[in-house]
Amino acid sequence: MRVTDEPTSDAESVPAKWVRSTGYLISVVGATRETGAGDLILAAAPANTCIVHAPSDRPTGVLRLLLVGAVTLISLGAFENLAVTTMMPVVAAELDGLRLYALAMGLPLAAHIAATAAAGLWIDARSLRGPLVWGVLLFAAGLIAAGAAQDMALVALGRGVSGLGTGLLTVTLYAAVGALVPAADRPRFFAAFSAAWVVPSLVGPPLAGYVAQYLTWRLVFLGVAPLALASLLLLRPLLAAADDAAASRERGAVRARARATMVPAVVVAAAVAALQAAGASAVAVSLVAVAAIVAFLPRLLPPGTLVLRRGIASVVATRLLVNGSVIAMESFLPLLLQRERGWEPGPAGVVLTVGAVTWAFGSWIQGRVVEPGLRHRTAIGGAMLIAAGTATSSLVVFEQVPAVLAIVGWVFAGLGMGVVFPSMAVLALASTPSSRHGEVSASLQIADGVGAALALALVGAGFTALLGTGANPYLPGFAAMVALALLAVVATTRVPNLTGTALPTGTPDR
């Protein structure tokens, strides 16, 4: 493996894909269910980033191992993500942990923020081996801890550990493709990565629901852990190639990037976790956490993101808003349906399955939009679908409204997410010069995680504050999520309305 600033001399080579970015890494797909967006891997690097070129003579067996192992790990992570959302109401009821429900759902997202930053620096300083091995071990250890937990706090802690693992793995697997797979074969790998979410989306929620209902919820955690460890054994022959793909050890540059990205990311992750744990009961802790987020989050996002400045800032803000509103409501809808409407876990999981299917269909639609102006209008329409879907589903907080309306609303919310999520990635790349692609991709990743984690903290605070008071504990949080979705519609109207060319280098966002 050669680390160089120059392209390889191989006659078959094409422009190298970038492997490392400013503290995070790699793609704008895979963090959540961006089915159909696998072609959005960035093709340029910041000027101070070394490029790792994948040799075209990499043994076929190694590439096959990478494909099978990576798809297996992504599928397991997807199954765990969707399965836990369905069965967490059962866990909370059995362990008397409703007040920690938001923490158990959101702590993996907070941990993911810090782990993503750490993985990029780790790979740059050493190689792919470390974060790959530790990612699997932490993912499995967190699942075992959650499955064996005797109280809700330990379930949340175990899920936080597994979130660290998935954060390391998400970055490392995409980096491994950039470092080990020839450019001509990369689209096939990324298409497989996106497809790895499909089966878990279809079978994960109802399967986990029925396992929790008729067997035990612990089996969902404990059953996935050994499969993850087995995947690591499958990838053992790949580890030598991962060492061969080691990055340059420019420790001074890595330390500088650590100060610029790792410290703010860890502070934001810790503050978000504290906010989720504090809920509405510890006002002082919540105020300190909010102050930390306000101080450090802008360092990780384009200037003007939090005020919806026109340009790339509104692109990133759109991702933050839609991911927050949808993930938070999706986390609490199964709880509402099971606890308040008497649904069993299996049928309640249908909400997630329906949303996943329409999400995939929306991604398929946006993937066939070519004209930039139409893509912009489609994104606005997708945001409107999300707002309509969240508003419709939120009506089930009222007893007079049929519970099935939650599924109807989630048809539209999922469809809108499928359109908006990858569209924002396309618009982000098209509206910025190539020298900023790494920075923008990192901002999209952090916005996704922070948006979901903060929204869960907000819904959780309202839920715990009103729990047991006789008031509707879901109403404030769901209303806030509808407001976020409506704000996302405003944000999409402020993203670049492209005419087919990117902004020239040096052009500021308006």
C-alpha cells in the first residue's frame, strides 16, 4: 500500500477517492438508513490530507472477505438499532425504567459522535486494524452488558458502549473500502452496504417484538453479540491487509486535528448524554450541558447552521432537523402504542418497518432525479412530507384518534426522509468546492448524530416531567418534533438552488 500525494502510475487507475477527512471520515452514507445513496462517497480531499490509493492487484479473497464481513456487521448493527426501538418499551416496563427511556435510546447516538471523531484520528495515526477490532469488541460487549442488565441504567450504559463500537465500525468499514478496494469496484461495495439495511428494516422490528413478547428481550441483545464476534473471526485474514493500508504517521498533524475536532466532539457528546440523563429533574446539570453544546457545537458545523444561513449551512441544518424529529418520534411511537394503546410489541414494530420501506422507496426516487433544480424542489417536497407525516402520527397522543394513524403518518415521514436525506448530501457536495468536501461530510455526520440525540433529550425531558402527573407525557415532545419538521421545511428553501455547477472555490455561503 502506498501513501502519497500523487496518483498511482497504474494504467487502470482513476482519480483516487479520499480516505481521511478533517477529524471524521469518508462518506455521508451509512450513519443512518440512506438506502440508495451509496454513490455519494466523496472524490476529493482537503489539501492537507494524504490519499491512500487502493492497488488494483489486491487479492480477490481479501476483497470478498471485506464485502461479506462488512455487510454482516452493518446488518447486525442495523438489526440491533431497529430491534431495540421496538422492544425497549418491554425493557422499560420490566425494569421499571421509564424515566431512563430517553437515555437508553439516545446514549448510543451521543457515544457515536465521539467515536466517529476518534476513529478518523485513530486510522490516521496508526491503521485500520485497531478501530476495526475494538469496534467489534465494544459493540459486542455493550450488547452483552445490556442483555444481562438488571436495571435500566445498566441497559443504557451497555447501549452507550455498543454505540462507541458502531461509531468506530462505521468509519473503519468505509475507510477500508477506500484503502483496499480498487476504484472501479467501490460502487458495488457501497451499494451492498446500503442494501445491508433492507432485510433488518423489514424483519428486525416485528421479529424483535415477537421475541420480546413470547421469549425474552434479553435474547435480542445476547443473540447478536456472538454473531458480531464471529464476524471479526471472519475478518481475521483482512487484518494483515488493514495493517498494510496503514496511514502516514504525521503525529503533529493528527494532534492538531485532535484539538480542532476531537475535543469539541467529546464535549458535545458528553453534554448531550448529560442532558438525556438529567431530563427535567436536574435543572443545573441541564443548563451546564446546554451551555457546553452552545459553545462547542458551532465548531463542528458550518458557520450559520444554527440560524439557517443560506447555502451549505442550511443543508447541514436540514439534516440536523429532519433526523432529530424523525428519530425521536420513531423512538417514542412504539412506547406510546404499547403502553397507552395496548398494542403488542410485534404489531407496534410495523410502524418502523413501514417507515423503512418508504424510506428506501424515497431514496430510489431521489436517485433518479438528475436535473439540479428539480432535486431542490424534490427536497422541499420531501421535507413537507416529513412535516405532514410527523404531524399525522403525533395525533395518536389523543385517545380519540385511531392508533393506526401512527402507521399512516409514518408512511409519509419515511418517504420524505428517503428523499431529503440523500438529496442534502448531493446538494452539499455540489454546492461546495472539492477542497471543502471533507469538512462538509464531517458536518453532515455530526449534524445527524447531534440532531437525533438532542431531539431525544427534548422529548425525554417532557416525558419524564409529566410522567405520573395525569398530564399527557407525550404531547410536549411530539409537538416539538412537529415544530422541528416544519422548521426543516424552511431550511430546505434556503439550501442552494443549483443550476448544474458547484460554487467556485472561495465563494462564500450567503
